[in-house]
Amino acid sequence: MMVRVADRISNIQFTSALLGGAGLAGIAAAVPSLEVKNNFFVNPSTNKRFQVVGVAYQPGGSAGYNPEESKDPLSDGEVCKRDAALMQTLGLNAIRVYNLNPDINHDECASVFNAAGMYMLLDVNSPLSGESINSGEPWTSYYASYLNRTFAVVEAFKDYPNTLAFFAGNEVIDNVDAGETVPPYMRAVTRDLKNYIAKHSSRSIPVGYSAADVRDILFDSWNYLQCSMNGSSSDMSHADLFALNSYSWCGESSFTESGYNTLVDGFQGSTVPVFYSEYGCNEPYPRLFDEVQSIYSSNMTDVFSGGIVYEYSQETSNYGLVKIYDNGTAQLLDDYHTLANQLAKLDFESIQDTEIDDSLLVTDLVECEASLITEDSFNDNFTIPSLPPNTSTILENGVDPAPSGSIISIDDYSFSYTILDVDGAEIADIKVAALDDNDINSSGANGQDISSDSGSGSDSDSGDEDAAAGITAPTMGVMIAAVAGMLAVL
């Protein structure tokens, strides 16, 4: 049986017991657990659609994940309070986290984002050796210890109600050569994760794939992963969702000039939710984020379910909204305000509070067959690998020892770090405002106004030929009012 480091797990269980005991008086419960209904995300209690309004969250880049230091982006509650407050004020409802350590406790961070009305979309892989599928030779990496770790990530996060989905892979099929060999292994990993969730989770959590926007293979990847063997709804190897990392809208562009129209046309008829798992060119600079108005407009929402801006923290690639200093001080960048202005223009009530239109539901499953594949060298064989040796016991009995997670009470959402505006002026007293039960964050929900009147972008209902208008930089000295958060008690 594959096991992980026992003494780390003992520390997790001890910490969880302490935190759980401290939270008996009241547990924050903001967001409802969502489900996939055909091609949409849906709140099952209201039958209303959900649109992802998210940001990629990996402070420190790949170095932010360090198993030797028991560190990942969701391991420090103080840091999460700081960042969740800035994200909540921005108007976001989701984060995507790429690299996670299942051997450490995430209760405080998961609870902070839950109280802030934000979901978590989580990758089960990491860049370290043995912790992802090798896109060049996938058969060399698909083995029991790899699956044991991916199952451990599921165990660590499955009991948080704001865990929205797991990504089985990120850009593993990133070129034509990878399209020849990787697809069957991506279906195999998807099958294994879904089977594990079905056996060991109290609720269904969707498993999907995040694709590179390589147009030669993009739609073949989608067709290969979303179809069902023999057209059966019980096929566990098909993806529950399909996302793409797309940077085709750059600077002043439009629905047609960016190629967004071809994406809408290409994904028309998808049987699973489709959304952007990354978007937001950083050249030309400054970023305009005009695509926000298009992503959440009637041009796209019949097919797409929102998107995730890349990225929260400023790293070497210069996509950040916030610069984080070594001492923990966070400084807002111009892009933060520009994005805030764009999100503030959206009608969140119509975006999130719309009941499912049954006429838009794609109910007919697509049967897997070679005719779905158009690229000559892309794999059109739907025979997928069997479980690797020594894995069936893990799948049946569960990871041993298994990490666990639960929402805990947060008594105080304040943090010790300093927040600076673009001009260096300190922003005082910002903190997460704990939302009411079943509330999801949106622009303005935090009660703190950081919008600027200096920006203007494309109207959300603009026609296909309307180019996005430019946005000038927002006023730098925007000060944020303090708001105290109250916990929603079960």
C-alpha cells in the first residue's frame, strides 16, 4: 500500500483537532456547494447558473509550493486573510491554485475564502518530479505513487464546501506531438479521480482539464475529453468541465478581432461547462481588461461560464495585480484598479441570478468515435490505460493515512500586514467581510469602494464588430473604507 509521511499526517490531525475544537461555537458558511448540470455550473438549491469570476493564485510562483518547508499558497491563514480581503473587494468569486501540498492543513485558508464568498478550483498536480503526467512520455509517469498523491489532494479538500472543481491536468496536451500520446492518459487520470471521489467523498465534485489555447489541437482535445464511451452517462473517464488558458485578446481588441467568436462557435454544443482557466494579456501595457465585458456578455454566456484572470501576485512574468514584498506588505498595482473598474461595470445580478434556461442545456451526450478528431496526428483511439499496479487497493480503501479538512470558525479577519495603494499611500483597516449563508461574492459585496471613474471599456452588449475602447490609468490615491465582517453562523 502506498503511504505518505506519517508524522506529517499526525501533525495535521492534531492541528485539525485543535482548530476544530476552537470552532465549535460557530462555523462560517457562506457559499453553497455547486454542481455541474450538463453544460453549466448551477446552484442546486436555486437552479441558478454560476459564472466564474476568478483569479489565478500562486504567490511566489512555483517556489510558493515547497513540500520540504510544509508550505503552499493555502497554508498560511494570515496571508490568506490579507489576499482574500483584496480579492473580495475586487469583486472575485473564485481562485485557482496550481500547486498544493496535501500533507499540510488548509482549514484556515479554506474557511477564510469560504467566508469571503469565494470558491477554489484546484490542480491536483505539481511541477515536481513524480507529481504530474509527463507530456513527452506519459506512460512513464502514470503509476501508483502518482495517483496516491492526486487522491491525497482530493482527500485534503473534498470536505470544504467551496471546493468547486479539480483539474486533472494543465496544458499537458500542449502541442501536436503530445496530442498523439497524452489524451488516453488524461482520460485515465480523470476516471481515477472521479472514481475516488465517488467512493470517498460525501458529494460529487467535478473533475476537468485546463487546456493550452493551441488552436490546431484545442477542439480535438475538448472533443476527446468531453465525449462519453458508448454514449453512456455512467462513463467515468469523460471530463466534467473543460477550461482553456487563452491570451488571444490583447490590448484594444474586440469579440471578433480577438478570435473569441471562433471559440464560442467552436464550443457550441459542449456537453460540459467551458470557461477560461487563464486570461489577460500583459502586452501591450497597461492592461485594459476590456475582454471582461465580452466574457460576461450575451455574446458568450450561452456557451462560456466565465473566466480566471492571470494572476493575483506580481511574479517574474509581470502579470500581477498586487506586488507582495518579502515582509508581507502588499501593494496594489494599476492593473488591480483597472480590473476592479471593469468588474464594477458588470450586472452581477443578471450574471449570477439567472435561472437555467432549459433551451440552452445540451442534454444529448456525444459518443466517443474517431470522426470527432480532425487533426491527422491527434490520437483518435479511445482505449484508455487500465489502473497501474498496486493502485486498486488505494482506490477502494482510500489513501492511508488520509489528510482531512473542515471549515472552522474565524473569530477575527484582521491581519498584521500593511496594504499600500499604487502611490504608496497606506490603506487602513481592510479585511474580509464574512458574507451571509449561501451568499457568493460580487463587486461591492465587501462594502468597500475602490472604483475609479477614469476608465471606460466596451459595453457588455456590444456587437461583434465593436472594438473595445481604451482605458486610461485610474486615479492612484483611492482610499478604501474599513468594514467589519460578521460571521454567518450555522
